[in-house]
Amino acid sequence: MSLLRLDHVSAFYGASQALFDVSLAIEPGEVLALMGRNGMGKSTTVKVICRLLRNRGGTVLFDGADMAGVPAHKAARAGIGLVPEGRRCFGGLTVSENLVAAARKGPWDGAAVEALFPRLAERRGQKAASLSGGEQQMLAIGRALMTNPRLLILDEATEGLAPVIRQEIWAAIARLKRETGLSILVIDKSLAELAGVADRACVLEKGVSVWSGGFGSLTPTLAERFLGV
Amino acid sequence: MLTERRLNILVLALLLAVPLWAWIANEPFTITLATRAVIFAIAGVGLNLALGTGGLVSLGHAAFFGIGGYAMGILASHAQAYTAIFEWPVMLEGTKSMPIIWLVAILASALAALAIGALSLRTSGVYFIMITLAFGQMFYYFMISWPAYGGEDGLSIYVRNGFPGLNTLDPIQFFGLTFVILLLVLGLVTRLRASAFGLALGAARQNEARLRAVGIDPYRLYLLAFTLSGAITGLSGALFADLNRFVSPTMFSWHTSGEIIVFIILGGVGRLMGPVIGAALYVMLEHLLGGVSDYWQIYFGAILLAVVLFARGGLIGLLVGREVAHD
């Protein structure tokens, strides 16, 4: 059984339809790359999965349970961990406080997060707002891991970061896949880096899932057609 | 360098030193003023948990202050008249014991805060402010129209309630009692703010959607904070009533809610000792400016305006800087 399954999902922002027909599935331990050009509905799909936006049509199943009517905080408690676009840490709290505020019982605790991102240990008492972009991103990932999720969603986790930091984040994602067996849904524009971690890909175009398959079968022709790269 | 921690210790030391000096100098009125400041500080620390940490601007905390006051008034008035509060289904008599009165005040105000919070926290912003104000005023007019407990005239208690081992009529002993309660409340709030609950509450103030995404329901957090805040304010109401040996519907008035907010703004919103500094300054200015003019609030208003405009982190912000962990 898939850990997450979306079938023919549609969603609206007020009267504007953003998603028309999105279907995808993530198996336990799998890394799925959700791809598409800007404005195609990737972040909206993430919002629907996290129940920050309700789908008007179709079904969202997490671990076999229908997520219709489930509020966002309960979706997170069910095991969906989100690293939102733009990092969005709690700027007024310290690194350590950000982690404690989100903590729930499970293998991921402050020590485990600091082992994954040693930089956070060095910045433990520092306000999140005063961290560099890369450190904030590490904190955002750490905070999501502190909820002990079964599915980790990374929405543009490396956007706008220095190449060295990007490598550090990708290395951490690869380590998560290798060592924890966590299911990961990752949105990113970097095909080269995605190729190193993603098992499968799903491509969105104008709010419709138009292609899905093994990441290796995403040929340059398909990439150029759907992603413009 | 003056740090916030050092300032906090200095303020508490001053708050203790002034009445001790007054006791030695035989100035009981000054001790009463200090006791009043301490009691207001407890109310402010209570509201600051909701307002400063959680960002909940409640204009109805007078309701809890008044409930605490009337808990004392009702229990003590029945005890002094040797009458039962009610006789059916079980006989419930009044009491002159402070610990029992405090317990009742805390429970009654916490229950009221839970009920008011459950309804008003479904709104936010200006609507939340208005709903809490409306609840406070409902209590105010209810007490005015309840003749059994004095109506508009309020209730007088002839002798201050008792605490085991203390002579509470002695101003310095009653001050000591309220000061210890303030320390206990400050200790509780410090622990709460450092706990996962307190951190999540601070996070909710910054961004509710982000908090939901990590599995925490902001509504429950706010409700718990509002209830705890109401309970602490209720306790201060009971102490205030005992200080004056009098309760009246004025305790429920929106002016009282405004005053508690003023303590917090003066000292520093969200700072642990902000309400303590604010309440002490308020009582001091009320006394000093009140001696100059009956319209002392005009001068006080100008001072408050200056603090809001030029010291936006309150007096603590002015002295040690605005940067704090929960700002």
C-alpha cells in the first residue's frame, strides 16, 4: 500500500482553480521528485497534502486513511513533515527553541538533528532570524524531522543557497534516504542533484500531473518538453 | 553592563527593600503602596502570558481580576456573617482562610477564562479584543445588578482574611506574603515560557500556519495560555480584595483591564519582569502625580505616550535593549 496517494485531485484558491487533475503516489522509503515549471501547481499540491488547502475534488489518502476534513495540525501529527518554501523558521526563537517547540516522541530528537547538521549545534543558542539562509534551511529540515514524520516534504529546499550549502543539504537528504528509510517528496529545479536521490518523478503542467515514472526514464527530451531544461 | 537578568534582580531587590525600609521607618502607607504594586504586578504577569508570549490582546482580564476579588468577598462576607453561601444540595459555608480563598479564586477565574477563551479565541485581532471587552463588561453590569453582594456599592470585609502562622493585618507580613506569591508566579511563568508549550505559544504568535504544519493546534495553545493567564489574574484579584478589604464592580470595569495592559506596555511586552516594573512605576506615579493634581492621569498619559513612542520595548527595552528570546 502506498504511503501517500493522490487521485484526480483538484483545488482552488477562492474562485481560481489551481489544480485540475493531480494523481501521484509515494511508496514507503521512496523519494519522489515533484517537478514542473514555475506556477504549475507543485506548492499547491504540497499544501493539499499537508491540508493547508483543501482539495475540492479527488481523494488524498495517507497510509490508507482519507485526509478529507483533516486539519493541518492533525495531518502533521499523522506523519507528514513539511519543510516549507522560503524556510520560514520561527525567527524570534533560538535554534534549540525551534526544535523543542516542534518536538514529538520518536527517534528524531535534538541530538539526532544536530548529528545530521553539526552547524546547528554550533548555533544552538542563536536566534533563527540571525542565521544564514543555509543554516535556516537546515533548521527548517531539522524542525520537520523533530515531528518524527513518515513522509518528509521538501519544497524548494535548496533555492537561493550558495553551492557549498546546497551540497550539504543534498548530502543530508541522501543520508536520510540511505539511513532512515523515510519517504521523501522533494520539489527542486536541479535535475542533476535530484538524480542522485530521487527514485521516481512526477511532472505537473498547469495543475495536471502529466507524467510519472522512474527518475532514470525522464529523458532529456521529456525534461525539455515539461521543464524547459 | 546592565543585562535583563541583572535588571530583574535589581527590580525585585528594590521592590523588597522599599517596604523593608518603610517598616523600619514606620511608614505603613508606603508598605501598602508596595503591596498594591506587587498585587498589580501579579495581575500583569498573568496577562503578559497571554498578551506578551501569545500575542492575545485581551481587554477582558478585569473579569478574572473581579472574579478573584468576589471569590474572596463572597466567601469572607458569609464567614463574617456566619451564614451559608447555599444550603442545598449541600451546605457550603464561607471561610476566612486565605489559602482556601485563593484556591477558589484560581479555580473560578480559570473556569471563566476557559469558557470565555473557548468562545473568543475563535476570532482574532480586533474581534478578539472586542469580545473579551464585552465579556468583561457583562460581568461588570451583572455585579452591579446583583444586590445580594452589594450591587453597585460593593462588599466590605471588616477583618483581613487569615494565613496560618502570619498576622495578615500587619502590613509588612501581608506584603511578604504577596511578594512570595509574586516570586512563585514569576517562577511558574519562567518555567512555562521555557517549556515546549511556551515555545510553541511564542511560535504561534509569529505564524500560526507554520505551527500547524509541525502538528500543533494554535487554538489549544491559546486556550491553555488564556486559562492560565486568567487564573493568575484571578489570584491577584483575591489578594487585591484582601488588601483593601473591599470589593466592588469596579474591579470588573474595562478601566481595570486597560490598567493591567498599561503595566505591561510600560515595563515591556513579553518581558518576564515587564509588568512588575510597569506596576511599580504605575503605583509610584499614581501616588506622586496624584499628590500634585486630581487629574494626574493627564500627566501619566503623556509618560505612557513617551514610552510607546520612544521606548517601544518598554522601560526594560530602553534600559537593556529590545532583543529578547521571545520578542
